[in-house]
Amino acid sequence: MYTLFLTIHIFFGGLSLLLGTWNLLQKKGNVSHKKVGLVFVWGMLITGFSAFILAILKPNIFLFIIGIFTVYLVGTGQRYIHLKKLNKGQVPKWIDWLLTISMMVIGIGFVFWGINMMINGDSMGMALITFGFIGLLSVRKDFQNYRGKARKKMYWLAAHIARITGAYIASVTAFLVVNQKTFPSIIPPVVYWMLPTVILTPLIVKWIRKFAKN
């Protein structure tokens, strides 16, 4: 069973990484972008859920973290496409609350877990703290939007861009972490966890300012 789900995880993870890279480099908003993006979303969801199963069959904190962020970021990122009128009385569905509340609980857990690791001299704790805060900041934005108090008219597009690109960051991070043994051993493991976030976050800011500035 483990081999089966590992094969599924690797196939759809690799497919999503390729599709995500393609969409990252293409013009945003056209028909091709939307079609490729939809396949990317489903591929990442399958990758995330298969990561959960793998982490249960053979306990693995790396797969657990990637699975959580993949499902939350892709799930909410895609859902925001259907939540364009929250500031006009639209009510979020149960799946929206489930994704957000789950991330809130897990995000808090990541922060405290990371602090404990740092106290014990494990630099990987910084990655947990960082991802925990990223998740909690997204949760805060969800609560604000769900209550109809979005500060931007195009809040839904800003959230979509940030979450879907965030999911791509998760897939790149997973690739680097899994293959870190092929890189020089002098590079600390935390670098592989943080590098995609550091490099791609400015792009998220740029695209939000360009496409969802109102």
C-alpha cells in the first residue's frame, strides 16, 4: 500500500511541479492559464492527500507539513474563485470554514513546536515557526474576508494568487528537501525549506499589486 501511494504522490507531485512552472512563466488569466491551473489544482490536492496517507503509514513530519499546506493553500486558493461576493453578503460554505479552522489549529501547533525545537538547538524549528506564521496570517485574512470586511475589492483574486503560488512553493520545497542529498553537504537543511519561499514571495507581492491592486 505504501508503494502504491508513494507512486501516486511522486507522479502527481512531479506533474504539478511541471504545470506550476509552466503557468508561472505564462501570461496570466488567459484560457491556457485557467485550464493548466485547474489540472495543477487537482494534481496538488491528490499530492497533498497522498502525503497524509504516507505520513500515517510511515510517520514523517516532512510529508505531514507539506500535505497540510498543500491542501490548505490549493483548497482555499481555488475556493476564493467562488467567493467573489463576501463583501456583499455571500456566506462561506462549510468546506471553507473547515480548511481555515484546521489551518489555524495546525499553524498554532507549528509555532509552539518550532519554538521548542529551537530551544533544543534544532535549526529546523525556524522552518516550522515560519510556516506556522504564514499559515496563521492566511487564516487571519480568511476570517476578515469571510466576515465581509475585505479591504480590497479584488480580495478574492489576491487570495487566489497568493494561495496557488504558495502551493507551487510547497511543491518546489518538497522537491528540494527530498533531493537535498544530491547537493553539497555543507548547505544546512533549513535552506532547502526556506529558499523557495524567500525567492518566490516577492513575485506574489508583484502579481497581487499588478492584477488585484483594487
